[in-house]
Amino acid sequence: MIMQTKEVEMINGVNVTQMGETVEAVQSDPTLAKFKFKWKK
């Protein structure tokens, strides 16, 4: 089994690598961005 490692870029505590991958995923499938806010008092 061959394992690949991915270099992760962190800026100010934000995983920029993951953020970029998320943006690409939402651009290719906009339904991923659909959400609702829920709150309780």
C-alpha cells in the first residue's frame, strides 16, 4: 500500500489548503452551499 501525503498550508490558523478544496467543490456542485441557520433562545 502506497500512502500519499499532502502538504497543508496554514495562515492565521486557517487551513488554506482545505478552504481551496472546499471552494472548488462548491463551484463544481453549488448544491453543497445550500444551508439554513437554526438558533434557539
